Amino acid sequence: MNKVSEDNQQLVSRRRFLHTSGLGFGGIALAHLMHNELFAETKPSLNLLPRKPHFKPRARAVIQLMQNGGPSQMDLFDPKPELQKRSGQSHTEKVETFQPGSEGNVLLGSPFKFAPRGQSGIELSDVIPHTASIVDDICLVRSMYTEHNNHTEALVMLQTCKIFPGRPSMGAWISYGLGTENQNLPSYVVLRDPAGYGTSAAELWENGWLPSLYRGTEFSSKGSPVLDLNPALPIDKKSRYDQLNFLEKINKEHSQSYPHNKELETRIQNYELAARMQLAAGEILDNSKESQATKELYGLDIPETAGYGMRLLLARRLVEAGVRYVQVFPPTRTSSQPWDSHRHTKDEIEAIAARTDLPGAGLINDLKGRGLLDSVIVMWCGEFGRLPVSQGGMGRDHNRNAFSLWLAGGGFKKGFVYGATDEFGYRATDNRVSVPDLQATILHQMGIDHKKLVYLHHGRDETPTDYPVTGAKVINEILDRKSYG
């Protein structure tokens, strides 16, 4: 607490007045004032300066490899011999929803072969050979489940722990709680396919009711790194410097007239960040000094993988430079949800895996080779899984009851499988992991207690996982305690 001052003494006098007000309404007002004062002392300031975590973190940054569309668990990560054996037969359990073409409830075996990979012997599909090459570095969770079967709701759920838009994404919470290590770059950067947005677009990196300073900032892997960052007409450095200094001066004068206007303060902070980014962004995103061997790791020499590989290489450069959270989206040239395999499971999965598998493994190998993987979490995830029954004969419909994802680095166990689904892969059964559980665990690795990071919104202390409503918990079983030292 701050030392007592004349202002504090006046505040005490006000409190006494409120306590003695009639009918107890003074006490209610006092409780509200004291809550706001306490919250003001504990919540992060409105800036991106580095902030102390709740406890010693295991990781300092996150790269989220978002896989829009719902990757099929039983075709990639979760082998089901019984499903293969009974392919073409009726499913013994009626699934909860049928879209046109899946009403027959007929089991569909995987068109891909599974085999043990790496020293860990984890079984993976042959459609992701490059992921198989890094299997000893990943923690595979086979028992995820979520709350909705539609893309938009499930995508929003994955980022915010609720199916309804309007809440802050995990990247925004991490920015709010920890700030950034590089004041010349945003704390939260989004790298999407320049060809177009994926399903739900910017809803997946919103700040919700947190100040917009913590919203994801879009960087482009093609052309100008940040839209509208530089003047349309060239200006010499001295003139630009004088302009920015003058703008900073009048902004400060204006803000002094409105000291409690958070939107104004956020806008000024964003302008100042943009000014600093003019110098830093171009240098950070210039990969011309990368070795040919590094570029080949990401598949930049292969047209099919070059676009996605470039985004992953930029993600590495950004976390290397101190950015806290980088969200990378898959190729969307042919579909806004490229893992959505409704029509033909084999063809559709082969097409997207061919564009993403090599670069994803390249990112892990590059981070590992540079000594960054221990302190950076890489999360490969979609919004839900697929059904074990066929749709239209060869495709699969959405399934919220089970999906798989993997995590690497940042203190997660290596070459490890957690959880299980039923014999057909329809429902998570053992060691079930909810989306809020996943977020609580990632935040924990960043040094954040998901129950204690709060933001007062409409009179309620909001938390990233909406605990205790969701009952979110840290999944300690997937954490490598030995790596903490």
C-alpha cells in the first residue's frame, strides 16, 4: 500500500461519511469504492511493459498453429483398430447430430495407415510423416472435447473458453497479464494467409472488453508487413521525427484533460506503438539473412509449402524478438476451413497436410536448434474433431465430443500421450480435457494463475477461463516437472 498522504486522509473522511449514511446505502457505496481501489492496485497498467507473473514461468511465449476446420483425430493422431475392423457396419451408438449424408450412421475406417514413430513409439498416421519425425518432442493429447459442433462457435470457444463472441482471446489475456519483452512490437501478433481470412476471421484475436491495446495485430507475410504503417508519400526522417514528437506532445496534453478515458489512453498507446513499429517491424520480418538450410526447414523452396512456411518462420523471428503470443493460420486459398473433410476424407486431408506438415515440423526443429523450444510453447490445434461415421460415403462430419492436439516446448512432456477416446474415436473417455483446462494449463506455463488474472467488467471480476463457472483446472500430468530445475 502507498504511504498515507493528505489525499488519503480526505478519502478516509469520505469513507466515514459514507459509513454513517442512512439505510446502509453508504456502506454499499463504500464497498464498491474500496473494491475499485484494490483492483486498481493489483491490475496491470494500461501499457505493454513487461510485468511480473504470478509465479516463476516455464515459458515466455506461445506460438499457436491454428488449424481451421476440425482435423480428423482418427485419421491423424488416434488409431482405432476396431473402427478399421468394422468399417461399413452400423455404429452401435447414435451420434448426437447428423448432417445430410451421415444419417445412415455407418462406420468409416481411416484410409491411412498408422505405425509407431520415434523412440517413444507413438502411433501416427502416414499422412503426416514430418510430424512423425518430431514425435519425440511433442505431447499428444487425445482426449480433448468442446461445447459446439459449428465452426464459428467452436473456434470462438477455443480462443475464449465460451462459444459466444465478445470475450478476450487467450493471446489478449496473456498480453494484458504479461506485457511484452519488446516495446517496438505488439505483444500479440496474428499471421494469416494473405489470400484471405479463415472462418470467424478477426473474432479469433479480439480483445473483448479488455482495452484494445491487447488485441491481436495482423502482420502480413507478403508485401508490407503491417498495413498503413508508413506514410503513403515518403517523408524524410527528420521531418517524420518532428511530426511524431509533436503528435506525442499534443496527445499527452489532451490526455491530461481526460485522465479516466481508457479508450483515449489506449488509442494514444496504439499510435505510439505504431511509431516505434515503423523502425522495428521491417527489420524483424526481413528473412533475407536466414540461411538456405533454415529456409528449407520451413519448405520455402517448395511452392506448395512456401506460404505457410513463411508464416512459421516469421513466427519464430517474432518470439525470438520478444513477442509473447503469435497466432498462425493455415492456407485458405481453397477453403476458409481447410481441415473440414466433409466430402472425401483421404483427398481433403492429404491436400492440407501436404501444405502444413513439413513447415510445422520445421518450426519445432528450428526452435530446438536455436535453444528456444524450452521457453516457447507451440500448440497445434483445431476447433473440434470428426465423426467415426461416414458422410456421403467418403467424408466425415463435425464432432465436438473428441479431438486431438499436440503441444511442444515450454515445459510440456516430450514423446508423451495423454487421454483416450472410445473404441471408435467418437467420445473422449479417459483423462478428458476441456478447452478451459487447456487454457488454464498454457497460462500456468506462462506463470499466470487463471483464477487470479482478473479484469473488472460490468461489476464482475472476469478471468480467462471463467473460473469457477467452467471448473477449469491445470492438467499437471502433461507437464514435465523435471525440466523446472
